[in-house]
Amino acid sequence: MAIAKMTKVSIALHSSHKENLLKELQDLSALHIIKIEKQEKSNDQEFTDEDTIRQLESQLNRLGDTISFVQRFIKSGGFLESLVPQKLPISHETYNETIEHFKCKEMIDHIKKIEHQLSTLRSDKEHLLTKRQTIEPWMELDTPIELLKETTTTRVLPGRINKRLFSEDAQQKAKDMGIQIAKIAESKNEIFVILLYHKNNDENAGDFLDEINFAPEDFRGFTGKPVDILKEIEEQSGAIETECESLLKKAKESVNFYNQLLITYDHINDEVTRLQAIRDAVRTKTTYIIHGWVETKQKESLQKLIDSYDAAVIDEIEPEEEEMPPVKLINKSIFAPFEIVTQLYGTPNYREVDPSPHLSIFFALFFGLCITDAGYGIVLALIALLLMKKMPSGKKFLWLLFIGA
């Protein structure tokens, strides 16, 4: 076959019809719009839907965030689905039913609440993990943490010392200076200790602590014995884990409404696009001009749509010098799958020949030569036929595999 013949047109429309026409052009999907030309005449008329656009854009942002959250719980379709991006095929009835009856705002609020609760719980879990890492080395301490505080005359400092610096000489020096060191535990590189010394010895003790690289432990917020604290942390972590599982279960249930969310997103996005186009168009005093390309065989359908308006006209216009129309490949059904191969190397120029029919026999032949084994071919063909039922939007690619197999 060949590349679809395209015709460049311009549509002039009175401003009173602009909203309905733009919506019907979207539904017809026959016109590839290049631009909406603005008239230079000043217009005192104000665009009254600016607040509506802002509200819809805000809804669109929230809805987009919600869809991204729900996508985390959708199982991946694997390599084949990533190779052939899937689009959601829906009927007009399903679309209209969703737009009219789906309670999108309530669903967004529900999912956002789950997302916020999960975020809070994860933050709490990280906080508990930090507390656990702080208290675990002190399990041998049988004294409540809140009692490790200075008295009127004595400093009490729990902390850690670099093991390499905790030599016998350092311990002897501490003893000579009146600093008592109670060793609680040790790890691979550190020793956990409690230091006690008289406040009158602050200056000398400070220099010594710097020498042994002493790092005081921050026990603010801890009360009770380390063993009891750790037990409480584990109980709280378990409760958080249970609550997270419950919330994740609810989040996974939201996948059932994923398609409705996508449909609503597309609907709102289309409405924003339409209103923005109207906003640009309303700046002309009485008319605005739409330039675009229509497939020649669809021009009659577009003409009928324009003729249904009293103050609208469509004209065929000459393309600008060196202007290239958009390219649409048209082939018989047996050659259509091979358009994928053509598009892998770039869509041909509008004035060039579509190579899809010519390369089809060679691609299928060499595909078969690469597989070589008839058994593999039969299996691949059966798999392709099976997936056609589950992947409606990937049929062209699957037919390509089937023909090659």
C-alpha cells in the first residue's frame, strides 16, 4: 500500500461555537491540529473560566499523584508488555459511566489518607530503628537510664570510646586523675562505658576525654532499663508492622479502581486542554482560525461536522513551502504488523514509499531462519495467539511474531 494522503485545512469559527466544536473535534480524532492562529484585533471580552482551569489543574495534580501511588501495587506485565506499551481499550459506555458515576474525589481522599498513614508509620519505624541501634549496646546495664545523671558534685557520662585508644596506659591515666571507668560492653571498634568524676576535675577530665576520643551517648527520651526499653521498641515495631500490612492491603484494593482513575485523569486533562484552547481563542474579537491536517478520505466526515455549525467554514489550503504533512502508514491487514519494523528505523518521508510490504517477506523468512526449529516456531505462534486475547493493544506486534513463527 502507501502512506496516507493528507490534506491541509483551516477552520474559521465564530466564537459562540468554539467550545462545542473543539470538544467534537477531540471526539472525532480526524484533525491533526498544528496551531490555533490568534487574531490581532483587541477584544474586550474576558475569559471567565480561568478559575475553572486552575481548579482542574489542581485536581489533575492530585489525581496524578494518586495514580502513581496505586501503580506501585500493580504487578508488572514483564518484558513483552514493556516492549509493547499497553493502552486501555474502553467503550463509550464505560467511559461515560465512569465520568458520571465514579466518585473520584472520595477515592483520591481515601488513597491519600492511606499514603499519609503509611508515610507516618515508616517515619515512626525509622525512629524506632534509631532508638534500637542506640540502646542495643547497653543491654548489660542493669540500671534505669534516667538514673545516669549527674549529682551535685559528680559527673556521670555514658558514652563510647575508640577501642584502639582504650589502652592500659589510658586506663591508668584515668585512674590517676580520679576518673572511674565502668565498662558495659564492646563492639568491633568501640567500647561502651560510663565515666564518673568530681566536677572540680572538669578541666583535666575534658582534656583526657578528647585524647581517648570519648563520644557521649544521647539518652534523651529513654526511660527504664535497656532490656525493658528494647522490649518496648520491639512491641512498638511489631504493632507498626501489623498496621502497615493492614494499610498495604487496603492500598492494594485500590488497584481495582485503577482504570477508573486513568479514565478520569484523561477526561480532566482533555477538559483542561479544551478550556486552554478556548482561552486562547477568545482573545479574538469574533473568530479564531484552526490550522491542521486531515487524512483525505476523512475530509468528508470533518466537512459534515463543520457544516453542522451555522457560523463555521472549512477550507482546503496549500501547505507552506517545504512543509511536510504528518505521516500515517496504511497497509493491508497482512502487511500492517510489519509497520513496527519500519517505525523502528524511522517513519518514511511523506513523499517516500512505505517499505513495510516490501520488507515483510524477507523479515518473516529471516526470522524463521533465525529460529530454525519448527518446534520453537509452533510454541512461539501459540504463545502469540494466546497473548492476543490478553493484550488487545499489542496485536500488531503479536501478529508480527506469529507470522515469523
